[in-house]
Amino acid sequence: MSSKQTVLQPAYVLHQRAYRDSSAIVELFTPEYGRVGVVARSVKRPKSPWRGLLQLFQPLLVSWRGGGELKTLTNVEAQGMALKLPPSSLVSGFYLNELLMRLLARLDAQLTLFGCYDASLRALAAVQDDAALERVLRYFERDLLAALGYALVLDREVETGRPLLPAQVYDYQVERGPVGLSEAGAGQGIVVYGSTLLAIRKTDLSDPQARREAKRLMRAVLARYLGPKPLFSRQLLVRRSNNTEKAEGHQ
């Protein structure tokens, strides 16, 4: 076994699954190594000092050893208090984790994206309404796509290079960008106003229509890279929304 050591790397837990009788395979997200899989030995035992630390949304400092794809966890420390996401945004936190699990390759440094994830979790812990929650998700999706090399074109038409006009309607073609409808033909992409694309770029999704269009656009773009397998967290969100509508209907 390789003796290579990584010491006190900032991290968050993305996912955990049982391994053998008392251990677990833990997927971590770190800035310098991106997504890292580690074996946490004996962590399921009641007296394990790591059992209460390896939780979602807990800022950590972690150490591991090994040179293969799966490392061996050697130390875990809390780096501040766990982030308490309210029930209204808890599933959204699961959604961020699931996106990272599905789209990030292991051992690919993500210095900027780690900072975006940390800031997004802290924003989710403080959101006061659905509009604020939607903004957090859209900005993270934008930054995730950019980190993966799939950055959205949010400032110009791809056919002509002309700056986007706020009042102009565009056909946003995935993996290309926005094209004027007169040049695009029908049904090739996602219809979106220039004002929405500019708002995503400027981190200013204060307008309800812009948020709706941004959500539709992000879903279409992410679907290209996620593939046909549905997101479990999105199914939870739909279920919660349906339950809320039923409860309101009985009032």
C-alpha cells in the first residue's frame, strides 16, 4: 500500500455508504483534489470518534493515505459548526451534493467550485423564501457548468457575435449558445429572453420571469450531461411540492 499522505484538507461529505461490517465508503468534496473516495474504517461502531463528524453539511478537515482510487481515511476534524439547513432548503442541499456526485470525476482539483459550494450551502442555511432559494440554485448550476468546462454563453449571440439585447428573444442551443430566433428556426433549443441570460451572468435573478426561464434553461443544459437517469433529489422536490399543494387544497 502506498504511504502517500494528504493532511488536513478542507472537505464536505457528499455521500456515504456502508462497507463491510462497521466501515463506510465516504465520498468527500475537497478544493485541491475535487471528489475523493475514502474508506472510513470502523466508523459505524458506537465509540468511533468520527461517527458524529462524517455528516452532510459539516465543514471538515480530513487526512488520508494511499495512492489508489479509494484512499484510507486517517483523521477527521470539525472545521466550525455544522450548517443547519432548514426543512425548506434541505432537499436543495441534497440536490447540490447529487449534482457533484454525478458530474465530478474523482481527483480533479476544484478550487473555485469548492468555494462556490461552501457559499451556496451557507446561503441555503439562511434563505427566507423560495425566491432566494431559487437564486442560490441557479447561480450554483451556472458555476458548476463553468467549472466542468461547459460554461453558458451569456453575453452575445453565437452566430453573429453581437451583444445580447434584453428585450430580444433567443433560441438557446445547448453546447452552442443563444441564437436570434429569426436565424435559429423553430424548436432547436430553449426560448429565453436576453434579459434572463444577462441576469444569470450578472448574478441578479430578482425578476420572477427571469427565474422561471433560468430554471428551464439550466434543466435542459444539465440534462445533456446528467443523462437519462433521474435525480433522486429532484424527485423529492416534486413530491414535496405536490404534498404542499394537496395540503393547501384542504385548507
